Amino acid sequence: MTLGELVLFFLLILTGIQFWRIRSISEQAYEQIGHYCKTHQLQLLSVARQRTRLSFKYGKIDWLSTFAFEFSGNGEDRYTGHVDMIGKRMIRTNLPPYKI
């Protein structure tokens, strides 16, 4: 095995590990957004990851992800909120004004 093959092998392993890490972050975001909506008596309609990039904030290198989620306050209207996460930790939630 040459050095080039070894580097390629480690890059493939690292890519796979990061793929599973981002999947895990998405699943955690879905759970946390669901809990947030339940706490505030909102109906969660959908969750989608909009953007993911590496961040050097908050003392360590981790993924900064932005999620958009649709919710309803009264069961008739649909609103879009946004959540920012560093790794598996929710750092910011932004919701528009909505009808109850």
C-alpha cells in the first residue's frame, strides 16, 4: 500500500464519519425542534436542513447547521421558523409572529 492509497483510504473513512455526524445532528435537530414546538403548543409540520458548514466558534471546530421548520399555531396557517445549531446544541431559534 502506497502513501497515496493510505491517504485516500483515510479521507474516505473521514468522509463517512462526517456524513454520519451530520445525519446525527439532523436527527437531534428534529427532536429538539419537536420538543420546542410541543413546549410552545405549536404543531410541527416539517423540518429541513438548509445549510451546514464548519465553524470555529464556541471553542472548538464543529458543524454550524441552519434548519428551517414549518409549524402552525392554530392548525390552519403555516409559518416558517429557523434554528441554528453548533454540533448537537441549539443556539438560536427564530420564529415569525404567528396566530394562536
